[in-house]
Amino acid sequence: MQVAVVTFDGFNELDSFIAAALINRCRRDGLEAFITTPTPVVRSMNGVEVTGQRPMEFVTEADAVLIGSGVKTRDVVADDRLLSALPLDPARQLIGSQCSGALVLAHLGLLGGMPACTDRTSRPFVEACGVTVLDAPFHAEGNIATAGGCLASQYLATWVITRTLGEDAARDVLDYVAPVGESRETVERGLRAVRAGEPVRP
């Protein structure tokens, strides 16, 4: 199972790297994330240059696609070429967004009538698309999820791991990365956020 962590120029390091790092704790179980970029090298909002692991074409074969955020997301949604490089299919893929990534999902028409989570800066732009923004860190409906706030990227990763490998796998990952002495609360907080943000599926 492969996950594309879509990372545009001007990206937020926390959003892309936390999700990718947590998911890659599951490599031995067959779940692996790749930083996926529209150009060979992208520069973060803080000037960190990163070489993409996969080109944008990878999104069509990935089992899950996470759209990261950054300071240039409004430029992304204004670029028809970039949007056309994201032919996502919620019928067969898990699709998630982090912070301003919700704006990308909105412009792709993937949110429909579902509410979304995003960051404070992006909120008015997401709402301008007719999307209701929740005061919550994570929300999912079916195969689409959104997370708001940089550190909510752990919830997006937890959702992907839970949906693909099960809750025990997510528990193991969160336990491993938790601050020393805070394992139990870190694990429970992560799982609670995902459970609360995802309506029970029949």
C-alpha cells in the first residue's frame, strides 16, 4: 500500500514530514509514504529544499493521497495545470488534506457537502468555496478526511494507518513516537481524535 504525500513549493515542513514519517513506521507491514512533488525539487516555507521521492503522476497509482499545505496553496488552486495533475478517485483511494490542503480538495470538488478542518489562516478562503469549516482538528467522511493545525498531521497519519492496517498498528506507531512519559495520553489522544472525527460507518 502506497501513500502519496503531495508537497508543493512553499510547503509546511510539519505537515508533510510528520505524516510521512509516521506512516513510514509501517513499512514492514507494507504501508509506505512518499513525498510527491510537481517539480524535482521544492522549497519549504522556511527555505528547506527537498527532492521529491515520486513525481505527481504517482498520485494516480497511490492507494492514499494526502495533500499537504503551505504558503502558496492559493497559487496552486489558481493553476489549472497543477489541479489537473490531481485526478483523485475517492472510490478507490483514501484522500486527506492538511490545513490549506482543504482548499485544494474544495477546488477539485471532492468535499461536496461535507464540512472540513483547516488552519486559521486558510479558513476564510475555504469558507469562500462554500465549505463549512469545523472548530476541530480532524474530520472524515468515507474515504475523505481533513485535518487542521500543523500538529494535527499526526491525526491524518493515524487515520490512514487505522484504515489500512487497523487501530492496533496506529497504536503501536503513536506509542513509539510519543514523548517519554506521555505514551498513554499521546496514543489515546490520537485515536480519540480520529474516532471523534469519523462518523461510525455501517
